[in-house]
Amino acid sequence: MLSFLKKITGKTPTTQEVREQVQEESILSASDTEQSHQEKQEKNAGSTGIVTTLSLHSSWKAKLSQQEQYALSFMAQELAPLEAGNISLAGTSIVPHDAGVEVTAFVRNSTDRPILLREMTLVVLFGDQQLFTRQTFDLGEVGEIPPRSARPWSFVFAREHFLQLDILLTNWKIAFELAQKKMVLPSQLELEESWIKALTDEQKNSLIELAKNLPALKEGEVNFQSMQLHRAEDGAIHVMLLIRNGSAQSLSFEQLPLALYDATGDKVAEGAFQLNLTVNANTSKPWMFIYPPEMIQKAEPDFSGWKVGLPQGS
């Protein structure tokens, strides 16, 4: 029997008991899935939202008893109503697995049309949006989810992708990575929604590896760590920095003068950047600085090595 069903089989649980079993829901607009080019969902369900009914994949029907199917059906209908036009993940259990951990969740569809999902990256978070693991799954294997339905599915996250060890996953959540407003990597490296959406999978993996190997900040230390540099087709230079705040207070930047130096020590570019950036206490945050062609002072820089810093005299 699925472990999370043990608490509700053999009795009639209350709505509150069912919702306490389910973790915080991850909600993504259906327009962000592969079907976004198709007809748009009318959000006409009113403020009460959509109640989803159980839809079982044939493989689940074959292995579940009638009692278990009834319990799942009850859970699906007692989940919090979902605003029309969305898909969501509502986690119900996380248990050890030979390969890592197995997370069971309802995949919910609150549109008026069946939805067949595609390959997507899912994450498991704990605490204050701390990233435990991330992995790409072919959600097409879940099958076509009927309108206004909830389909249970199990996802095995491989141990090789774990970013944290020896932690207590009491306050956890499974989520669509694209639906996250914030995600905290190792070494308290914060990614905001715009970065989660903009970075490629390769860039995220590189950032995670960097985060895992960052040296600890000294108390009160603030520094700018060089991460990535490339030249755009229009001649602008894009520089990605990691701003690290080891102080006990949040730091806000409204304007920041920065100079870029190449491997020879020559100043390549200089500019004052208008920012609306806050780096929380004892966290790090990546930021992209773009030097347009008019800020560039050296035509043929040597970028075999480079650094940024405050301009002399600042």
C-alpha cells in the first residue's frame, strides 16, 4: 500500500486531515506547458476554483485495491480548489528508495481540456525554499490527464543529484522548477524567479557546482566573485558576477560603479549601473552587468583572465 494512504484508509477523514497530508502545492499556468500555442483556457470558474476528481493511469489501476482507489478518490476531491487554467503538483509523501527518494504527488489539471505534459524539471525543496534535489522527468509517461482531474504519480529522484545530506525533510515540497519564485542553492546562493526562468539547464548545473564549492565567507565579508563573461553580437560585454554578503544585514544596491579589467590589468570598460538589488544577510546572489559598446575602452582585450572592481578613485 502507498504509505500516505495508511492514514486515511479504513475511515472517513476530514477535509482538514486530507489537506494536512498534502504539502504546499506548486502551481504552473497551463500556458507555460507545451500546449501554450493551443486554445487559451477561459478562467471563468469564479473565486471558488476547480475541484479535481481522481484519474488513474492504467498501471495504477492494476496495482491498487478498491479500498486504495476509494481513498485516492476522496483525497483528490478534498484537495484545495485550484484556479482554472493551471496545472499543479501536490506532494503527498516522500520515502526512501533504493536509488534515492521516491516522491508521490497528484498532478492536477484545472483546465477544460485534457493535457499531455512534456519533459520538465522538477525540484524538491525544504525549509525556506532550500533546494534538496532537481531532476528532469518525462511527464508524458503520466499519460493524458483529463479535464478537471488529479492523477497520482511517483517520481524517483536519484541519489547522485542530492545537494544536501543528513537533513530532516519534514517541511518539504515538490515543484515545477519554472513555477518557483525563489530557489536557494548550497552556500545560501539565492536564485530569483527571473533567473530560474532565464538560465539554461547547463547554466543551472554549473551554478550548483559553483555553489557547492564556494569557500565560506568571513563574518561581515562582502565580495564580488567573477563567474562568466561573453561578448554579444552588438559588441556589448556581458559579465555575470556573484555578489556575496557575509554580513548580518541585508545589502541594497541602487547604483554601483564597476570597472572591468583583462588579463594584462588594462581597464576594458567602466560604467555606473543603476540597480534595484537586495542581497539578504549571509546569502549570495548572481547578477548580470552589461557594458554597452560606448562604455568599452579597449578594442582587443585579453580575456584569458579578467576581474571586476571599483574604479580607481571611487
